Amino acid sequence: MSMLKHAAEILEARVNTFLNHADDPSQTLDLSYEKMITTLQDTKQHLADVITERISLENQITAARHDADKAEADARMALQAQREDLARAALGEKQAAQQKIDSLQQSHDNIAAQAEKLTAYESKLQDRIEQFRTQKEVMKSQMAAASAEVGVSESLSGLGTGLADAGDAMRRAQDKTAQMQAKAEAMEGMTEAGILSDPLDARDSTEKELDKLRSSTGVDADLARLKSEMANAK
């Protein structure tokens, strides 16, 4: 394989990988799931802030009620001491504390309603995310199985690079083997014909011809002897 062809195949593989990831539904599902998780985390943070504010208002209401109760007690004590002026002042503080309580209570009710809505929203979102996660994993498994099936079908049909490359390699090996066998047969024939010589055989062409004649004569003699012996044995 040439360097240019190898570089082209690497570039093609990288481009295909990029295109596959660019349009990969599995990654899109994972990204959607991550966005839903981020939304859930933001919701939890907002809910925590609202609950913190609600608790702060409840503490302020408790303190304001304590101030109102104390002011009324002071007014009673002033009246008992026949100090109506002090009683009026104490009751004025009680009214201010009560107004504060009313304002804080209204804010508290609004915050409590928000907290209730956020709690319900968080619960629904969490259930929806869990359902999506399950569906996502099932879909990814089905996609992986379908992709594997397509890959196998492409290989078996010759459209893919798996068995197609293996088939090309087998054909090249068969062609190479046939060429080598043909070359070996040709060289053997040329050696027998005397066109090629064995470097380990120091005989000249005349001696080779004589040795071949002796071998042929010896075979003919042995054949005649065996025929004679078999005829005499009958």
C-alpha cells in the first residue's frame, strides 16, 4: 500500500468519524439528559433559596409577635401603675409590631406558595428525568444493536470493509500462490531440460545424459528380470 493511499484512508476514516459523531442520536440523547439534570439542579437551588427565605420570615414573625406580646404586657403594667401615658406608648409599639407581623405574614404566605409550587415542579421534573433516562438507555441499546446488524449485513453483502477486505486478501494470496506454483513448475521443467543447472551438481551435460541413460537402462533391465522370474514361477 502506497503512503498516499494510506494517508487518504486515514483522512477518510477521520472524516467519517466526525460525520458520525456530528449526527449521532446517542450523543443528542445524552446531551438532552444532561440539560434536564442541569434544570433539575437549578430548580433545587431556587427551592433551597425560597425555603431559606420562608424560614427567615417565620423567624422575623416570631420575633415581632414577641415584641407585640411584650408591649401589651408593658401597657397592662403601666395601667396598673396608673400611667396611662406609658400604656398608650406601649400599645403604640404593639400596633407597630402587629403591622410588621401582618406585612411579614403576607410575604411569608407568598413565599410559602412559591415553595409549594417549586416542590411540586421538582418532583414532577425528577420523575420525568427518570423516565427519560430509562427510555434513553433502551433507545441507545436498540440503536447499538441496529448499527451492529447493519455492519454485519454490509460485510456479508460486500458493501462494508470487513469481509470485503478479507476477500481481497484471499484472492491476492490465491493469485500469488498460483504464480509461485507456475514459476516452480517452469523452473523444474527448465532444470530437467538442462536449461537451468543445479549449482551443487558438478556434472557436465554429457555426464548427465549418460547417467540418465544408465538409469533408464537399469530400470529396463530390472523390469525384464521381474517379468522372467514371474513367468518361471508359473
